[in-house]
Amino acid sequence: MGNRSSENLHITCPCCQAKLTVDPVFGAVLSHEAPVKAGLNVDLNKTASAKTSLRTPGSRKPTRKTS
């Protein structure tokens, strides 16, 4: 074997932007840090008010009679 550095490699995955720490001697992944995913941008107050405005007393579906 040649003279290899024992300093770990810090790599960013080009596909998912995850951060990897790789041991150059063994080629093993020592750590994996997944990228932070953005949460949904939803205003719950606005959604709740829209849902309640859809609920009117006559908006219920008629029930089916089963024989």
C-alpha cells in the first residue's frame, strides 16, 4: 500500500446534498448527515377558517337508505 493520509474526507453528495465523512484508508462511511428538508408552508389559521366556512348546516350529504 502507498502512503495514504489518515485524515477523514468530508464529502457532499451531489444527488441529495447529504454530508458524508469517509475514512480514506478503509473507504468506510463514518458518518452521514441528511440534508434538512423544508417543512410545509401552511398557515393553519387560514386553513381552519376555510374549513369551517365550508361547513354549513345544509352542506351534508344525504344518507343512503339500505334495503
